[in-house]
Amino acid sequence: MESATRIFTNGLNCFHEFLAIELRNMEAIGLAQRKMLEGAGVLAQRQAEIAEGTFRRAFGSQPSVPTTPSAIHAAVIEQIDSIKTTMMEGQANANILSELAARSSGDVANILQSRMMAALDEVKAALEQAAPDKIAAVAPAMLTVQPAAPA
Amino acid sequence: MRAAGALLLAAVAWFGGEASAADPLGRFPADPGQVSVSGISSGAFMAYQLHVAHSAGIMGAGIIAGGPFGCTVDRVTGDGVAALISLALGPCMSTPGLLKPVASYAGLVADLAARGWIDPPANLARSRVYLFTGKADKVVNSKVVETGVGLYRALGVPAQQIDFRDRDLPGTGAGHSWVTKNFGNACDANASPYINNCNYDQAGEMLQTLYGPLQPPAVAPEGRIVAFDQTEFVPGKAAKANGLSDTGYLYVPKSCDAAAALPCRLHVVLHGCLQSAELLGAEFYTKIGVNEWAEVNRIIVVYPQVHATTVAELASQNAQSMLNTNPQGCWNWWGYANDTMFLTRQGVQIDAIWSMVRRVTGQGN
């Protein structure tokens, strides 16, 4: 009778422990989702800023029409430099967006990994507390690798 | 024979050789009201950060081929700032067209000061500042340095207290470098060791901007180089994990030894990426021309040193470790090593350098 009570109590405690672990898992997933939304929001805002900046520059000052050969030469050089700058700025903007996305994903991955590691430790502790003598008794058998039957 | 050898080593150490790398940084007769900072490239960005973060205790700064405070900051969060490497490599170096308006960086300074993370910027009004950009600089665009000038003006530094050498050296101009009168690569080079010979005494002009007219420099400095332990200035002595070398260097003029009757000035010089002693040995802290001016004008010079932190050396490894390394051995101006407070008084490197200053001036423990 005593043994059955103890087993029932241990089982109930174990259930509560696992429930608490699961609740913490759900909390971490919720936090990861919020981080994803946050990251997406920052990314979207930056994309909008980049688009607005590009739009303004595209419709910025209008160059005057060159008339002399030297002015035409200078205008061509200026145009090439302008194209080069635009390309470099485009690449820089792409790099910024990529890094924002990578950092956001990294934040989410860190949250989920931290929670997974903690959850594994918690499950281990809960199991050890529930039936330490039973686990100790069966552990060697559990850890023994059974050889495959010969073909 | 052994005794003679030991005496010889002691003599070498006294006359300019290196003391033990593990020696603690000592106190010297340095006036805390005469502390200034300078740097080149990432050292310049860090010098700007240090100057703004500790404007109450720093009288001036020399910014050589570097840009404005907060250049890499994307936004302020509750527990620090979010900065981006791509901002460092893009707008803050090669695509200045994407820099924010000066008012935005000034707003960041105001925000951080309101949070108590940096000194009140009103202190900057009494500062003297030297800034330099070379015509041939292909690493940090001159317009980035110009933005730094604009920010100092917006923060209240009067125009007459700013010396901006803007692409005005003769000929092809200077490449990305600390410029000297007689040492280094060709003037327009953009290559290691990033010390160029342009027949221009940058150290002298910079120090005279900060301290006023000075006596002409020594032909050869007669003081001593002291190696000191940097690890004691980093939490948990984790220097390498935070981008700092175990050892820093100090130049002590003969007239500034511990028993000196009069106080000396203190100047901090921050090398650029790929210029630490781990890579260049003594080249940077002995060849840029600062010690020659320091010797005659009673200026103690601190040369803190950076370490090129790898993933394995970080305090912890996670999904963002690759974004937190420092492969080029640069000062922390984009928040590597997970330091979200890197440009504030609580930044690990800024705190370490400031602690060194306080030790030398006798204010710290």
C-alpha cells in the first residue's frame, strides 16, 4: 500500500514536472515567434527606407545638356562614375538587408537551441527524481548495445 | 657570466627594451586634465567613440581616416545598440552616399547621453579636434571623414577648434595610413603597414592642434617603452575574447618617470586594423613620430593593443558566432564579441582603455 502511494505520488509529481517543462517550451516558441516578427518588421522598415532613398536619388537633380566636346567627355565620365556608385550602393544595401535577416534568424535559432538544451536537462532531472532507483537498475541494460543477429 | 648577462638584460630594459609582458600598468605623474586620444582607421572610429563617451575627461581627439560616432548603429535597443558589419563596410567606408544625415548621428549621441550611457555632449564644446583624410585613400572614403567633421560641429565644437586636413597634401595625396615625415610606404599607398611617408609630420600637427604650440621634436626619443598587462582591465581577464591583446605598450619620456616634479600630459594612440603589435611588432608604436614629440613635450603615450579574436576565443559560441569575430584585428566599432554597449562607457574596450588612463593618471586603483 505504501509502495503504491509512493508510486502514485511520484507519478503525479513527474506529470507536473513534465507539464511545467512543456509550458516553458511553449513560452520559448512564443518568444522565438515574436523575435521573428520583430526581425521581419525591422527588415521591412529598412527595405522601405532603401526604396524611398533610391526613389529620391533617381528623381534628384537633372544634369544639364553638354554642348562642347570637353563637356561631353566630362559628362560621360560623370555618368560612368554615377553608375559605379549606384552599383556599389545597391550592393551595400543588399548586404545590410542580408545581415539583418541573418541576425534575426540567428536570434531565433539561439532562443530555440537554448530552450532545447534546458528542456533536455530538465527532463533528465525530472526522470532522476521520479524513480532514481529504478533508473539506476535498468540503466546498464539500456546502455548495452545488442549485437545484430547473424544473417 | 650569468650575472653579467642579467646586468646586460637589465640595462637593455632600462634603456628602451621591453619589460615583462605581465607587468601591471604603473602610475605616472600625468595630469588628468590633459588627456587626449588619437587613432587611425578603426582606431580613429574608436578614438571618436572614446572621446564622445568620456568627453568630460578627454580634452581632444585626432581622427585619422575614420568616421563619425555611431556610424554602424542601426537602432538603439533596451539593453544596448544593434550595429551592423554591413554598415561598417558599406556607408562607413566605401559608400558614403548611404550615410545618414549628421543630425541623425547627433540624435543618437543625445539619446545615449539621456540614458546615461555616455558623458553629456556639452563637454565637447571645449574640445580640440584634428581630422585627416587623404586624397588617395581607397579604404575610408573622404566623405565619411567629412561627416565626422560635421558631427563634431553639430555637437558644439567651434570651427576654430577643428583642424581638418582634407585631401590637401601635394601630389597624389595620402593613401589610407598614418602619415609621417620620413618612414613607411609611398605616400599614396593603401597597404600594410598603413604607415606612409608623405614628408608631412602628422604626429606633430595633430599634437599641436590638441595641446597648442609645442617644442620641436627630438631627433631620437630617449625615453622607454614599457610593456604592460592589459588583461587586468577586462572582466574575467578575458582579453582575447573581447578583442584585446594580453599586452599593451606605453612610451614614457625621461622627464615623466615616477619621480618627476611636474605633471606630464597623457595621449592615447589607437592603431588601425592589421597594425597591432601581434602583427607589426614594435613598428607602429615606435615609427609614427609621436614618441619624438612626446619626449620633448612631456607627453606620456599609451598604445593599447587589439587581438584578432576567432570564433573559438569568444566567451560562448552560438548561431551568431561568425558575426562576432574580429579577424582583421580592428578596434570594436561595430559591436563584435557580443558587446552591445561597445560605443558607450560600459563598452568592454572603452572601459578598458579608460581604466588604463585612470591608472596612469593616478585616479583609478
